[in-house]
Amino acid sequence: MKWIRLIFLALLFATNAAAQDSGFFVRSNCTAITAPVANSTACLQTTTTGGRTAGQLYVWNGSSYVALSIPTGTQSANTVFAGPASGAAAAPAFRVEVADDVPDIPASKITSGTLPVARGGTNASSFTGSRCLETNAGGTAIQSSSGPCAGSTTFDQVGAGTNTTAAMVLGSGSSLTTSGTGTNTATAVKGLTASRPLVSDGSGNLAAGSGFTGNNSTTVVTSTGTQTSGDCVTIDANGNHVAAGGACGIAGAGYATIQDEGSNLTARTTMNFAGAGVAAVDDAGNSRTNITIPGGMTALTGDVTASGTGSQAATIANAAVTLAKIQNAAANSKLLGSGDSGSGSSYAELTLGTNLSMSGTTLNAAGGGGGGLTLVENKTVTSNSTTVTFSGLDGNADGTYFLAGRIKNNSGGATFYSWFPNGLTTNLGSEWTADDGGGVGAGSSALVLSRNDSAKPIASSYSQFQIVIFAKKDPNSQAYPLTYKGSGTNWDGTTFKWNGHIDGIWNETSTNLTSIDVTSADANGIGNGSIISLYKYAQ
């Protein structure tokens, strides 16, 4: 078994050369290998260290070194040391060799011996030249024939009538001579010509005919007339070919070509008529086939009606065209009607204009007689917040906004509310005035929406405001700052704590208003359920 150990160690050495920490190592202590690879690192330990035996071969299993044992005792005859014969990978052991253990061997490696017929061989080591191959009497081997094959200087015997011993022998040139014994000798063949039949020459010999034979007789078939590709050839009473001088037809006057609306169809030997109502009937008495083709549709019924032969106008019945039968809309939210291009124009899809919208199949109109207001966006707060933002605005194009809100203070203490254009805190000025004479206040870095002094909204109280914002920065090409004016109130659930006027200015004439932030001075001051809405006035 030493050769098994040597092969195993050689493979491990080869692996060790390919990767730094996998392969075979010799160490006084296997733990000195820095990064062993599971099932790919083997170590021969030379000292008794770490509970391991000197001279023992170990393999790293991923967590520890395991002693590798290779059986060296006596084994049964005709067994090999290998992995499992089938199934999943497993440790090698001695077992009987199976067919899958033997690799494919090319035929070039087989240099001696003979293969039997049962294995696709001949069971012969050599053959005789210029001989045919045949099986032996027992059918167990392939051997050379005793005489020459057909195509050499002689032919095998050919029976002719009662003479079973006659033979044809290849003579000189292109003819066959005869040889043999008996009452009748074999017939000689003379003057062979390509693509011609064998016919009797009147002297008992066969010679090449000038045409083709008809049926099973020996009469020479002749061809009369000039034969051209595509022309018809007929056979006369004597079985000879006669050129018709043109394409085949009925009594020489039939159709030579069949066309489909002016385009020639490939010539076939059979014509098939197909289609609903088409009938083809054999008329033997008149030697013809009668084809009946219906006269075509005579009427339309249903939503579209028409009758008569030839070209007829079709009529669509009143109320017959459903909505599902007209073309689909090019896009959602379209109306069907007539544009302003004049009377008599076709119906067309109409686009929704300003203040019109679609909800399902319902047409909605906003603004109108109620001051020309259009909702820009409504914000319903779903969790306590500090800021609510309206973005995507164009103050110079929209002109004037209306901002309104009802806010619950969930900050846990007193707070106040302001709003900021474009998120800015500069060039701002505002003031509030109490209607009951309770005071006047101001804001220098915010645009106030409520009192911001000691009487500011207390915890759990409700504040309400509504302001008009003049956002157009250059009306009639005149530079104007943004200004706002409105009113506000505060209610603690029992008493109105404050009611007054609020107004202010954003002292900026060149910057367009693009966003509005409504903010509380303290976190969570805009409580869950608060509603803030922004509208714009029609221009």
C-alpha cells in the first residue's frame, strides 16, 4: 500500500504549491499553519505536541485537525481503494470496481487482439485483396470471399431459363461476351449507351436502344418532334413519345397558365378548389369537371344592413353604435364635443380647462362665483408636526393667495405661529393687534399668524387664521414687495383668549414666491388633526 501513500502525498504537495494555506505541510506543530482550509490542508506533525502524535498525518476539518487513517491490511482480491460507487461524496474505502470507474478509452489505444462480431468487430486479423467480405458458415466472423467481386473481370453465374450454369463475362470495350455450358448460353450485351434501354438486336444479343421502352414490351420507343422544357409530351397508340409543341391543355386549346389576380401560379398537376360554398363535381359524360362558385353575399344584417348584388351602400341603424364600439380616448379626463373651428366640424376630444377636473366619470368645477378661488392644496396633519410646507408655487403667475388654517397646540406649553416665504427669515416684518385693546405686537424675523407675547396660545388651545397674500412682484411692470393681511383668533376650549388683526411684509421685489412654510415656535405645536389650506384667486 506504499504506492497509495505516495500518490496521496504527491497530490497534497501539488496542492500546497498552488495555494499558500491549502495542501500538504510538514510542521513540528500543525497549529503553526496560519490559515488552514477545511478538507484542503494536510499536516504531517514531527513532534508530540498539542495532543497529537509524531509522524501522524492530520487533516484540518474546519475546526480542528483530525488524524487521517489509510488502511494498510490485507484486502479482498479485485478491489480498489476509492470513493463511493454512486451517490454523495464520502470517505474512500476498499470496494469492487464498477463500470463508471473505468474512463473512456479511444480506439487508437487498442493495438492488439480482435473484436468479435457481437462487439462490432470482424473476429479476423486480415483479409485477401480484391475480394468481397462475407460471413463464415457459422456467422461468427467476417472473411474474404473465395472469388472476385462483381465489377472485376468475371461475374457470378446468372440464371437464364433452364440454363443454370451460364455466366456473363466482361469482354473488351463496352460489351459483354458469354461463357458457360448447357443448351443456352448467356446473352451478350453490345454497344452500351448511357441513358438507353437494352433491346434485342435480332441476333439473340442485347444492344442499346434509341429510345425508351413502353410498358413491359421490348419495343423501342421513339420521340417525335422538338421537345422543349415546359412543353407537353403525349404517347401515341404504339407507346412512342410525341412532342405537342406547346403546353398541355384540352384538345390543344386549353389554358396554359393559371393566375391569381394577374400573378402566375406555380404549375402543378392537381388543382384544388376550396372555400365555403364552392363545389367541384366530375362530369364524365362531357369529360369535364364542373365548378360551382356562389354569387357572393347578398345582404348584411345586424347593426349594419345592406342588400342587393354588386356594390351596395351599407346603413348603420339608429342607436346601434354603443360607446364601446367607438374609438378609445387618447388619454384620461377627456370630453367629447365640437371645438370652435366652425359649424359642421367632426366631434373631437376636448381638454379640461382651468378650474375643471374629473373624478371617475364626474366633472368637477372649482372657483366660479365664490370669489374665483381655486384650491391649490389642502393639508390635514396626521401626526404632531412643527412645520407644514406648500411647495411648487409661482407667486408672480398666480398673483394672490388665500391661506387659512385651524391648528391645535400639542406642544405641551404655550407657543405661537408664523409663516415664512421660501423658507427665509430675513427682510420680514409683521404685527398683530388685539381687537379688545389688549395690546399690539410685532415680529422682525417671521410673519406672525397669532400673538407672540405672554398671551400666546396655551397648550391644547385652538388657533385659527385666514390671510390674503399679495404675491405678484411686478404688477404692470412695477416693483412691489410681498404683503399680507388677515385676522386670527385663539380659543382654549372655553373662552376666546385672543381675537385680532395680523399683517406684514416680505421686503423683496425681485424674488418669486415658490413655497410657504407654516411653523410653530415649539416642537409638535401643529397637532394631529390640524387643517391648513392654500387657495389662489383667478387672474
